[in-house]
Amino acid sequence: MNTKSLRRARPAALVLAVVAASSVALVSCSDDNDNSSSQASTPNTASFSGMTPSALKSAASSAVASAKARVSAAASSASAAASSFEASVSSEVARASKDAQNELKDVKGQGNAVSEVAITGKPRAQAGGLLAVVVNITNKTDKKASYAVQVDFLDSSGKVVETRYVGAENLAPGAKAQPVAISTKPPEPVLTPKLAKAQRY
């Protein structure tokens, strides 16, 4: 090959090299675009929870319902506990009343503890509109003692319309108790409470 031919061949070789490089670049770009396109159209399912929107909504509703059920159960439990407590208190009051009545049935006169007991009225607003009396019992002896008290409710003529019994057990020396005697009679006619008997035993 002479010098002229060599000079002509160099530009041609250069053009071929540029074309080849461009083709490689195009192929490379095409591969990159295909890969990125493939990655964009095929999401990574490993990061999914596997739940459709409707399934997610259903799961959320289920969680809310479950929380409501737990709250309702807690409220029911609290209500049952309150009812149980109220029943136990009522039962205790009834038992104390019965015990006090039994202690007083053979007592003559006002009993031996009138000086240790005093009664004070309780506002009707705090007693559901009923006539209620706080019986203040103080053990003024130097020994543990129990007390039985009878409260009579009198009408305007002085007639006993209703009698209630309350008590306090095992009061230490100097200790106090404040049971409440409640009349179940209507507000009218107005009744007057009276300390009828008080016995220490």
C-alpha cells in the first residue's frame, strides 16, 4: 500500500471506529433503558405487605372493632364491679342493722351509751332527697367496744312513723364511727329524727 492509499484508509478507519463506538454506546444505553424500564414496571414485591387496599381497610376496621370490644368489656367489668361493691355495701348495712336490732331488743330505757352517740342531719341533696341522719359514735371508754343504735322518725304529733337501726363493731378506745340512718318515707309530711337507744356491748 502506497502513501496515498494509507492516507485515505486512515479517515475511513477512524469513521468506522466512531460508528462502532456509537453502536456500542447505543446498545449499552438501550440495555440500561430496558433494565430501568423493567425495574420500573416490575416493583419489588418483597417490600409489600401482600394486602390489597380493600384488605387493608378490612384489617383496620377489624382492629377498630377489636379495640371497641376491649373498651366495652372493660366498661362492663367496671360496671359489674361497681354493682358488686354496691351489693356488698348494702348487704353489710343490712347485716349491721339486723345485729343492732338484736342487741337492742332486750335493752330497757335508752341504753348505756347515749352519752357516746349524737345525731346530725344530712342534706337531702346528698341523700337522694331522703331524710338521712349521720349517727356519730365515739368510744369514750378505755376498751374496745361495739355499739347498737336505734333512731326513730317522728311525725308532727310525736308519733313514731319509722325506726332504723345502725351499729359499729370493735371500735378502739377513742375511735369514731359514722353510720347513716335513712328514712324511706316520702319528704312530706316532714319527720323529725330522734336518738331512741344506744347500747355499748
